[in-house]
Amino acid sequence: MKKRTISPRQFRTFQDVPTPMGYDTAFSYFSLRQPEAFSLLDDPVNDVEADLGKLTLRTLAKGKEVKIVEAPSALKERGIRQTLAFPLLIMAKYYL
């Protein structure tokens, strides 16, 4: 039986907004770098939104800024117009 390959492209609606240099949304970062884990989430919007508070606290504790950015299409479909973007290094340590 051939194993199904999970591609980050499958989640492009979570990745379709620009962010400031050195930043990304948790939705984009997680779905791009760990698509296999992202695909296992029952409700990616709610599941990743649950991480935003912890990511905010970690970012601020490091003396960095949290940015407000336009929400990706997958969030807009649920009526969410903006989301947060975090430094890439903070997310790299969080989503190990």
C-alpha cells in the first residue's frame, strides 16, 4: 500500500497572505513546515488559534513584536479578517 504524501500546497489557503520580513502567521508556518502534522488537525483554524496566546507570550518575553496582518483565505471563509504574525525563530522553537 502506497503511503499518501502530504504536500504543503494542499494548505495554500492558510498561506496566501504577505507578512513582514522575518515573520509569518502560525497557520502558514505550521502548514508549510509540518504538513503531515497539520493534516491531522480536526479543525486547523481553532487548533492553531489555540496556540496564538502562547506564541504571543513567548514573543513578548523575548522583547519582540507581534504583528497584526491580513488573515489568509481559510480564515476569511470563517469571517476572520486579521490574525497575528510572529517572528520565525519563535515559531521554529514552538513547532518543533
